Amino acid sequence: MSLRQFEYALAVAEEGSVTAAAELLHVAQPSMSQQIRNLERELGVELFARTPTGLVPTVVGRAFLREAEVAVNAARRARATARAGADELVGELVVAVQMGFGTRQLPRALAALRRRYPRLEVTVFEEPSSAELERLCRRGVVNLALMAACERSPADAHHLGDEEFVVVLGAGHRLLTADRVELRELEGEPWVRFDRDSALDGVLLNVLRINELAPTTAARVSQAATAVRWAAHGLGVTLVPASAVPHGHEHLVRPVFPVVSQPVIAVLRPGAGPAETALLEFLRQETWSESAFLSPVS
């Protein structure tokens, strides 16, 4: 088995066909087909099943691909570390961020990182679950995870600051006349909520419970920006981190009382290298309580 075969198998799983995977990796289709067959023969299993919509990993194939992804990512990091000079760093940095957190801070930190290491390639994906983010980071699938602190947060996590939550109201809402909204004033309001296993919905449910508010659900969404836009159109109110409010909606946002905030942490993979360390430092330099920038203009 070789890392090249692992990369071929991962590409086939992503694209759903050998032809598309070969085009993606700029290799000949017959060569890739042969390498996949050789890999299956060596493993003694079938990695992919043919379906009307293309090649789909088998149960065994999915298990193999998870480990293959870890191996490929580790190899990329090893190559990047070996090729890193005093003023240069190349390779791929994989960052996972919990949905809704660091929406403004992370892009600025990544821009600073790219200015320092212009040949570094960065991949970012969102994941709603804190537990899954930590698992991916510990297994080496991602280089750095940015998430809200939770009961199971690792002891070596890096506390970056606290995301303050704000309420988003529809245009013309009666509470827009106030500079700050008392949570109990939201009694009877319908809510735009989030996926059930997301940290954002966990924060919202906890806030409603503490303030003895009934969780009347108008809709559920998977993205904080979508919740803000739906709330702006009057579908219901929502509660999001201040940094997650899209530009142009600041006039519909109000801080809440009692204050709602969530500690934000960064978790680095074991044996973190210079890229992760540099990104962590840039994240530390960011402002993590931004409700002051969203206060209504008088």
C-alpha cells in the first residue's frame, strides 16, 4: 500500500467516479483504476460499490477511508514541516470551526497567517458539534479546531476570549426602540433555532430555560447567518454570537440582559507545528467581545 493509493481512494470517494477523480488529480484514468484494484486486492476487500449514481464506499471502505485520511494528512504535514525554512512554510493547514463562532475573527487571523506564509494552503470547514471537533483534532484530521468551551473541553485548550450573544429582531419590532433587550421581554416570541445537536441551539435552550421562556420554534436552520436573515424578515427572533451578524443587519441587533456569553477555545492537534502556532497567536490578537460595535446608532 502507498500514500498515493490512499489519495486516489479518497478522491474517488469524494468525486463518485474514477474518471472525475483522475481529472481532479491530473492522472490517467486507467492508471487510477489499476491502483484502486491493486489496493483492493492487497486489502482483500471491496472498497467501493457501483450504484446508479456512481461509486459509493462500502461499509468497510468508509472505515478504511477514515484512517486513510488521517495518514494522508499526517504525510502532508510531515512534508510541510520538512520543507519549512526560516521565512517560508508550505503545505496545507486544515481548520475546523464550530458553526457561528469566530465568524469575523477567524478570517482576519487567516489573512494575517497568509501574509506571513503566502505559500500555505488553508482549508476551513464548519462542524456544529464540540465533541466531534475535539475528536477530529485529537485524531490528527484537523490542525486546529475553534469551538465553544463545553464540559468535556480538553485541559490543554487555549482560551481566546468570550463571544457575547445578541438578539436579532425583525424590522419594525417593538423592542428596537431599546438599547438593550431584557430577555424576559421576549416572552411569547417565536424563535428561529438551530440544528438540535449544535452548540448554538444548546446556548439558546439554556437561555430560555434560565429565563423561564417557552421555546416556541418558528423554524430551524443550520447557519447563524441564515438565522439572522430569517429573523430580519420577521419569521421570529434569534440569538447568535455578535461576530456572526452579517454586514447590513447591525441595526436589527441588540445586546441582551442578563448578558449571554460563551468562552471560545482553540484546540491544536498533538505535536502542533509552526503554522498552527502562528494561527493561534493571530487568534489571540483578535477582539472576542464585539457587541459594542453592533450597538444602535443614535
